[in-house]
Amino acid sequence: MSYDQPDKGAKFTPRDHPEWLGKLFLVWPESVETVNFSRPDGTQDPTDMVTADVAIIDLTDPQTGKPTFLENARIGGSALAPQLKKKLGKKVLGRLQQTPAQGQKSGAYFLADWTPQDAQTAEQYEAAFPRAAYQAPSGAPPANAWQAPQQSGPSAPQSQFPASSWGGAQP
């Protein structure tokens, strides 16, 4: 019998990625967990952490040529985690923003409301990169894997979003 190691998840750190600000995020929050962090004075700081898959639709990953995708990302924060923890099992769409900094602390990250054009872009993204439905383990991709459409030919649906912006035509 073989076992897989636990998934560590992708690192979700907006402060380390200024290029994420203003980008369109599609988030699938899956679970929430309270984690106790230790403050410098020794007291505990209970913080909600949301585990989610995250697509940054309008930010191309230079390694894949496709939109940036973070699998099983652990998301915290005083504004972002509360926005997501009430949406478990749903899709959340918004543009990443940051509140103005106060003193020495950086501002909180949050998802701003989406526009109708953002929703259209997200629909096109989902058509090009559908999220696979759960299947019992059998060597099939995990439930949260992305797969490009497998249809081809004249009857295949065509995305109105230029495929070239996501690294070329889909298989």
C-alpha cells in the first residue's frame, strides 16, 4: 500500500506579491480552521485560516503561460479570511485590494466587488479551465484539479477570450 504525503498547499502571501494588487481573483473556499499564533509578548492570537483554491485570472504564470493558480492556499488576514470563511463551497470573485496602511502596519487585503465585465472574464476562464468534478480515487486527477477542455472540431464551444493570452490554443 502506498501513501501520499499531506499536501502543503500553495503559499498565499499578497505582501510578497505586489503584482497581485488589482488583479481578478476567483476563489473556491473549502475549509476554515482557527490557528493560534504566538505574539512577541507570549500571548496567543487565534486567527482564522481559510483553505482554498485560487485562480488569479488576469495574471499569467510565466512557467505555464496560463493564469496563475494556487492550489490549497492557506489564506489569513483580518479582512480577507472573514470575507471567504462564510462562503465555503461557493465561488468568490473579486479584485484584490489593500486598505491604506496605518502607522507601521501594512493595510489589510480584501476582495473588492466585481464588475459585469469581471464576471464575463471569469466565465470565459471557467470555460477554458473547468474545475474537475470529484471522482473516487482511481488514478484520476484530484477533485480540485484544473483540466483544459478536451473537445475539438467544428462543434466544440469556442471561448471569446483570446486563447493566445493563456499560452496558446487548448488541446
